[in-house]
Amino acid sequence: MYQLLPRLGSMFALAIVLGGFMTLDKLWLHWYTPDTSNFAVETSAARARATDAAKSVTPAPSPDSSKAQTATVKPPLRTNDTFAALWFAAQQTPYRVRYETSFANGDKGAGYVIFNKPPLGRVDTVPSGASQPFLQLFIDAEGKTSRCLPAGGQRQCVPAEPFATTLPLAVGPIVFPPATAFGSYDVTELDSRVFAGTPARCFHLAPTTAGREAEADYCFSLNGAPVPLYGRGTFGVVEASDVSSAVSDGDFVAPTVPPPPTGTTQRVTYTSVVAASPGGIASATVQTTPGASCSIEFLTPAGPPSSDQGLVAKQADSSGAVSWSWRIGSRSSLGIGTVTVTCDGTRASTTIPIG
């Protein structure tokens, strides 16, 4: 018995050591192992916060629908984009509008009646103080352009050079900037106005590069499709005095243009026409038969022919080219003038904007 005591003492000591080690090991694991008891609670709270945030941007489901709706936030249109959209839409809007023009100094210019129903177009030029048009331009469904001079109740029409764009944009009284130049302007919206009883949305265009373009104002109708009602710039002021959306195909019927004489090869083709403002220099170049004798006439927007000394008879050179340059009168009416060149009895006319 006494012989076993040393052995029991050793085993008892070993048990005490092992028990202490296990206790320390548990304490170590407790100190250095993450406590995950609150993880589920914290995750639930985070999900609730995310749900609350989602509710702040997601509309509540419709009473008539069991499906949740996802919020769609569209960025607001820039003013430049709004103006461009109205500009493009106005080119395709059917309308009939009478416009009155005036110079920057307030003097009255010619009036214009625009009929627009793409691809059909018509522009009547009415001299200041007159009630009947002096000049009419037509574009038919095939893109053919006719220039007509009402005389004695009957229109005398001849073919005119075709236009690359709609007639109101090409020769209309409101001088819009081309679409390719929209990026050169800062556009701001102005207070709405009323023209001929029609409310209008107005914009101011300011060039971003000094010296390249000029400031201008434009207004479009608010009733239905946009219709151009007002324009102001260096060319003067254009304002609608009568507005109607009632246009019919009959408004665009021009008299049949007689065919050119048979048995002749003579042609007169415009290769260059340069417009100008009042006081500026305009020019025109045609191609015809070499050595042909040619004369030129320029009818101002108000009607009477110009007597500028540059409008003299000339002879085509050896290649058939002949050119003229002349000064536009400083008090000339704004609008559309007409250039007519006659070479050895063959005539050709084209229009030229003054403004």
C-alpha cells in the first residue's frame, strides 16, 4: 500500500496539470474566437436599413397591382435639347402662318405667308403695303420647285433650283441656325409670349464662341404641335400676325410649268449663289455654253428690280462660266430675292435670302 502512494501522487499531480491546461485552453479560445451571437441580429438590422433606403426611391405598389414597381429616374432635358427638339418638330408640322418682318431699326419689310405640309411647301412674298403676293414659290411632292409671278390674275411659273431642305427653312422669313450649329450656342428659356392669340414658348440663343454667331431669340407655339411664331436677330424681327393649322393639298398646287423649248442644247445652271444682308455684297455664278451672251436681273424681296451697276450683261468665258457681284441696298427689305440669268434666250432663276 505504502508502495503505491508515490505512484498515486504522481498521477494526481499529472491530473491537476492536465485539468489546468484544459481550463486555460478554453479561456484562450473564448478570448480569441469571435463572438457570433449577435451576428444574425446585426445582419437583420442592416437589411432593414437597406430596405428603408430602397423604399425612399421605390414607389409603393399600385393598389391595382400586386407587383412592386421599380423607380425610373429620367435625367431632365437640357434647354439646348428642348430647343433642338422643337426646331426639328416644327419643320414637320403642317401650318399656315402670315409673318410680318421689320428691320432692326423698326422699318417694315415684306410680309410672308408660309404654307407647310412636308414634303409640300409654299411661300408667298407680299411687298410692304400690298395685299397680294409679288412672288410665290412651290415645292411639290416630288421635290420640284416652281417660281411663280402673279400677273393680271394669272401666275406665270418657271422651274427653280431645288432646295436641299424644307421650303420654310430654306427661304422662310425666320432665319434659323442650321442644326449643325446648335452646339455653338447656350440656350436659355425666356418668359412665354403670345402672338396672334397663340401662346408661345421662347428661347434665347447666345453663341459660345465670340464672333462666330450672333445672339437670337425664337418662339414656338404651345398649342398642339410646335409652329415657329417669332424670330429676332441681326436680320431684324419676324413676328406671326395670323396662325392657322388648316392647310390642304390644294394650297400647294402651282400652274404647270411649260417644258423647255425642244431642239436646243442651251443650258443655264447655277454653280454658286452667295446671299448677303442689306448693305452687303451678293454674287452668282452660272455655267452655260462657252461664249454665250448673258444678262442678269435681281428682284429685291419687296419686288422692284435692283439697278446696281454690277448687274451688267456679260459673255461666258471659254469654259462657259460667268459671274456677277452686286451690292444689296442698305434699306432693302428682308426676305427672299430672285436672281434670273438669261443666256442666248435661255433663262434660269433661283432665290437668294436677304437678311
